[in-house]
Amino acid sequence: MAIKKVLLLGGSGFVGTYIANRLSQRGIEVTVPTRRRERTKALIMQPGVEMPEADINCEKTLTELMRGHDAVINLVGILHSRDVVLPYSKDFAQAHVELPKKIIAACKATGVRRLVHMSALNADPKGPSEYLRSKGDGEAVVLGAKNELDVTVFRPSVIFGLGDSFLSTFAKVLKKLPFFPLGYGHARFQPVWAADVADAFVDCLGDAATFGQAYELVGPKIYTLRELVEYAKELTGSTASIIALSEGWAYLQAGLMWLAPQPMLSPDNLRSMEVDSVCEGPWNAPANWRPTALEAIAPTYIALNTPKGKLDSFRFHAGR
């Protein structure tokens, strides 16, 4: 079946913007529900992108939104919750578990068979953090519907690119402070470029070989968190000192940051880092997966004083 119209849930976020751009470039119509349309002006400029204001947590609303579409992409996810509950809080449950259940019910009610879902590397119902446990349960919900729907799950490591809250956050802090207190610097990641992730999602839509599959999305190289912070420091020309924190101090720092209105870090994030976000040995990658090196992309948006960096920034904010 040709995919002509896609419902993109979570499409106004970082990765969603890349995916919406890719879909628009391929002439595929995109519906991106949003709570506040004026906050996502970049996407409104894209040809074929419609942005209705809607609450996708309402199953009736979700079902009505889904009618007339050929596929659904679910990117909805959260990194923080104000509550700490085992196995995970209501916030994590709503975003990562209950919403996928509602999406599947809406797919069945409307006859939309194609569903592509964003999980996370190391998602596991028995994982060390609320984030990973809820992501694991949500992934299980989606894969549990593979006999009734054409589902595909992607599990990315940390995602970088223009507009991210990863390398860009490090760069902002390093520019402003004379020192950078860093906990869990030994944690390992295999960063993957947002554009590569977007291509994987869009390429799989009409590919029957991906139905019922779960794929890991990782970049070509493994780094420690400290190496990534050091690299951001190099790109910004910062002279800040990076100070390693013990585990106890790291959790204290994360707890204090967690209290901010828009927290950069939480204790649950540190618990997620107890498991390295990497793929070693055999792993399931999409066909023709050729991830782009971090070093080929990061300088273009971290060091925005370069001509290419300025052009890429303009294109991103213009939605191009």
C-alpha cells in the first residue's frame, strides 16, 4: 500500500521536526496534532503539513484524527516526572504505555494498519529507571499487536542534531560557566544523528520486510559522557574546567536540577545511565543502515560562527 498521509504524534518535538521535513520532501501529507499551534511555526511552513490543536490523550479525539490516514508514527516520550513511583510514575505511564494502547485501539477502530513506534535503546520492563521500564512496557504493547497491525519499533541511543537538548545543552553551559561539574562521566553512549533516525522511520513506512521488527539505531562510534562533554568544550572554545563528581554528589546535583521548572537532569536520568546506551556484538539494524559520524555534523551547529553553521541554523528554524 502506498503511504500518502501520515499522522505524526509527537511531531512538534526535536526528532518530529526532522521526520515531518522528510515526509514533506517526499510529497507525503502529514498531520501533526499539537496543544499549542503557535509554538511550532517552523512546521506550519512545510508543504503538506497540517497542525490541528488537539489532545491526543483523549481516545475519541485520537480516533477522529486518525481517520483518512495511511500510517501512524508515534514519537511521544518524556524524560522527567515530578513523582517517583515504582515501577514508574503516572506521567511515564501515560506517555509511554497508556498512549500506545490508545493508538493501537484507534488503529483498529479506523482500519489504519501501519504503526511505527519510537522506543529507546535498553528499554526494558525490568530496567534500572522509570524511563526505561515504562519505555519497555510501551514497546511490548506495540509489538504485542504485530499479529493485527503492521508495526515497527525503533530503539535509538541518544540523538544529536540541530535543536537537540544533548550536545547543545553542554555547549550552552560550557560557554557560561568557568567549570562544569560532571557526574557519571564513565557512562557510554553511541549517539545517532536525528536526520538518520528520520530517514529510518520514513524509509520503513512502505517496507513490508520491517513489519513486526524492532531495530536498534546507533551511530558509528561509542563515547563516554566525559568525551562528549570534552568535545563540546573543544567546539565552543570554552576554557571551563570539567570536574568529575562522585556518585553521591552526582545524585545530589541531579536532585537539585530536578527541582527546576524545566529540569536538565533528574535522578532517574542517572539511573538510566547505569546501562550503557550502546550496541556491542550482533544487533538488529535496518537494511542499508549507514549512520553519519558525530564529527561530521556537530561542528555545523555547535560552532554556529561558521558559515555552514549559520546556514544550517537558519534552515532549521525556517523548517527547511
